[in-house]
Amino acid sequence: MKKAGIIIGIVAIIIIVVAISTCNGVIPGDSVFQIKVSGTEGLEFSGSYLVTTADGKVTSKSVDGFIPAQYSVTGTMVSVAFQKQTEVGTLIVDIIKDNKVIANEDTTAAYGIVSVATD
């Protein structure tokens, strides 16, 4: 009887740990990425980013913004496509994981598009 109580206690602790670890919305296998938009300060851009998670869910978000900007996403793969809304200036997009730039693209073209993705 005492052994069954110990086993029930251990199972309860495991359930609580799993519940707490999944409450933050991070699926095991996912990572936190930062999408950093820099370049000519005040430059207007628009576009979207797509995120794939470890469980296969794909989400996308359209954004309109001004440099500087930063977006935080969680998943296994990130793809970004942003376009300058002006003829002049520089648009730089970095995808950052664990404080390291893992993907980077830039453009100075009039109304140029930056398309960048993680592997």
C-alpha cells in the first residue's frame, strides 16, 4: 500500500512538471528566435514572417513597421519577407537564435525586398 502511494506521488510530480513546462507555450524541440529589422532609422517596411513549430503547425503574421523593429517568435523554422516602402535607404533583417545571427539579408534597392529563412 505504501509503495502504491509513492508511485502515485511520483506520477503526480511528473504531471505537474510537464504541465508547468508546457504552460509557457514552447513545444519541446522549438527554439526562440528574434527577427531584428535594422538599417536606415525610420525607414518604413511591410511584409510577413512564417513560423513552423516542432508539432508541424505553421503560422504567419503580416507586419507594417518602421526601423528599428524586433519580433520574437517560437518554432523550429522561421521565414521572413519584408519590403522597403521607399526608394532610398537600407533594410537589414537578422534572424537571431541564442544571441547569434543565424541568417541575414539586406537591400538598398528602391522598394527592395529582403527574403531570409533559417535552415
